[in-house]
Amino acid sequence: MALHLSLLLLLLLLVYRISAGKVGYVSVQTGGSITFPCSYDQYYINHVKYWCQGLVWEVCSYVVRTDHPKSSGKTSISDDINKRIFTVTMTDLASCDYGNYRCVVEINGGTDFMIQRFYLSVTPGTPELYVEQQEVTGVEGGSVTVRCYYSNSGDMKWCRMGGDCVSGYSGTLHGTSVTLTRTSDANNRKALTVTMSGLKMENTDWYWCRVGELEMPVHITVSQQTATQRTSKMTSTTQDPTPQQPSASPTAEPVQTDNTSQGDEGNMEEVHQRSIDVKVLLISLGMLVVVTAGILVTWKMWRMPKDNKAKDQTTNNSVDPFPEADDDVTYSTVILQHKTQLKGQTKVKLFH
């Protein structure tokens, strides 16, 4: 009974160790190649990293190591300590190469740290999820397109390694626009077309194209535009005065060149701009008239009380020079004579 219990506990432990950690399922066609990226924390920059194969970690055997050997048969490993990513490349894959693989950081005097576990499937037919190339390049300010061909089902995502994901139809990753489109080509292959626009230098990284539980790593490199590329871009946007020659094919229809289209659009834009200028001028004149009228009305209303007040004051200050002309007036005449003269008479004339 104790033996049975011990075996059960061991089995449970093995199942736990197998299922521990995130598993990435990758499918590759026989004879093909695949590169696996493994990112690690800056604390492990100076540690040895290795790639091992095995159902469980306890019996995971070394395949390649960053110290030695860095390559073994069809497998090689490289470590970029600046970006803190080590990559493992497996080429000329055969059906016997399938199985569980692990990215591991070696810890001296302690338990090694497993970064991620992958399950590699090698099939003679078309893989359920694949890309035509894992390395895609673009220029700053431009765009790149990645087509992930799939035959399985499930949620579709475009994820930056160790970062966010875009699902649905569109989104952004680190300020860069991402669109997801489900299409099919002439060979009836279903594809998840991923377009990243407005590329920045910091967009250089590993990304994962995921459909269901399958995933495929893709590396995008963004470089600065060269002088030749900038000149070519400026030339392509400059109008060419030379008319385009019609196609020699009798069935070909004439196609308007981009330059002619740009010229028409430029003329229409100029006319539209002029109409906008006229409208702005008319609106400005109308506003000026309204403001002027408002000022005149305000000034008139402000002056009116003062004019009335001045008029009242003028009326009040008008004095009749003969205010008592209608009253009774008495006039007196007094004549004084010297003592030696005879006393004069005083005449008083009264008017009533």
C-alpha cells in the first residue's frame, strides 16, 4: 500500500513538473528550420544559459550551452546580453527531433531557472501554423507585413515577446499601429495578415503570431532610413512632367498615373483653399461691421444722458434781464442844493 502511494505521489509530481510553466506549441515541416527566442531578467546577464530536451526537467539533457558547446549538430545558441535574449536555432529538422525543449538559466549552487518550455512538432506535411520567413525588416516611419498561414482554429493574436497582445482587428503596441486581417490566397491558404505601421526604432524585437494554442516567433528589425531611401522617397512624391506612354497591350486600359492624380488633387486643394480664404474674409468684414455698429450705438446711448443734462442746465441758467418788469416800480429824483441856496423842492414821481 505504501509503495502504491509513493508511486502515485511520484506520478503527480511528474505531471506537475511537465505542466509547470508556459508551453509554446510550434509546428515545423520536415527539413525546415526554426529559431526560438528566450528572454531573461537582467539579473541573469552573466549566467550560463542552455537549451535542453526531455519530457521532465530532471532528465532534460543538454543540447547546447552559451559556454560550451555553442553549437551541436543542427542546433546553435547565441546570447545577446544587451537585449537580454538568447536564441536557439534548429535546422534540417527530422521527425525524430520532435518533443519538449526548455530555455534554462543555470544557477550555480542552486536550482536552475526555467524560462519557457516549448513543444516542437515536426510534420512531413504542411504545418498547422507557419510563416514564410521568421526575419522581417523595415525602416523607421514605414511599415511591415507578416502573413501567418494557419489551418487550425482558435483565437488569433499578435504579441510582443514579454509584452502586450493585439487581438480582434486593430490595436497598438508601444505606440505603433497594428492591424489584423484574415485573408486567403490563390492556393486557398488561410492567412492572418499582420501590418505594423509607423515603425519606430524601439519596435525592433521578437513577436509571436498565435492561432489557438499554436504560435510562431517572428523577429522584426527596424533600421533608420538611408540617404538613398530618403532621396528615392522624395523623388517618388515629385510630379513627373513626362507623360506616361500607353501600354503596348491592345487589351490594356489606360491608367491614370499617380502624378496626374496628385496634380488634380493639388489644383482642387488650391481652389478649396481660395474659397476658404474668401469665406474667412467675408466673415471678418461682417464681424467688423457688426462691431462698428455696436460701438456707434453704445457711444450714442452714452452721450444721450449728458446732452439732456446740458440742455437742462442751459434752460435753468437763462435769466430774464427784467425779472420784475411786471411789478410796480417807483422812481425818485432827489436834488440837493447848497445851504445858501434856496431850499429846493423834491420831486417824487410815482408810477403805479
